[in-house]
Amino acid sequence: MSVLIFQKLFLEYLLDFLYFPLWWYTKGIRHIAVSLFSLFETGNILLSPGLWLKNIFVPMYGQYDWQGRLVSFFVRLGNVIARAFGLVIWVFILFLLLVAWVMLPPFCIYMFILSF
């Protein structure tokens, strides 16, 4: 009985080992892409450059004179530029995470072969 159990375990282990690259580059990459898109949406909600851009001509603190409108415009313009730049950096970091996901198995294989 124990021989059959070890044989079944070995076969399952072998099949999982052979299935791993297929899973990593199909279902795994789909899962990581969905997760990274969710992180992008969260970053967009936190930084919200679009909301600042939508209200760029609305005066701050209810100051409707021309000086208040001018100051509000430039403050909001600076916020839009800084937040958009932050979002671009966040997208770049997420892209690097995706590249790291794709390159991790070949890198591990390369390092394993290099160690011999």
C-alpha cells in the first residue's frame, strides 16, 4: 500500500513540476496582471489627478476675486502636475513588478545552472 501512495505522490509531484511553467505564464500572469491593475486603480483613487484637473478653475476657499482665482489655478495646476507625475512613477513601478514576474523563472534557472 505504501508503494502505491509514494508512486502516486511522486507522479503528482512530477506533473506539478511540469505544469508549473504553463501555469506561471498563463493563469499566473493573468492573476498578477489583475492584481497590478487593482493596485493602479487604488493609486489613481489616492492621487486622483483627474479630480484636481476637473476642479482646476474652481476658486479655493470661496475667493471669487481675480487674485483668488489666479492663485487657486496655479496651486491646482501644480497639484495636477505633481500627482500625475506620482501616478506615472506608480505605473512604472507596477510595470517593473510585472517584468519581474515574467523574468523570475528564467533568472532562477540561469542562477541554478551558473552555480554548477
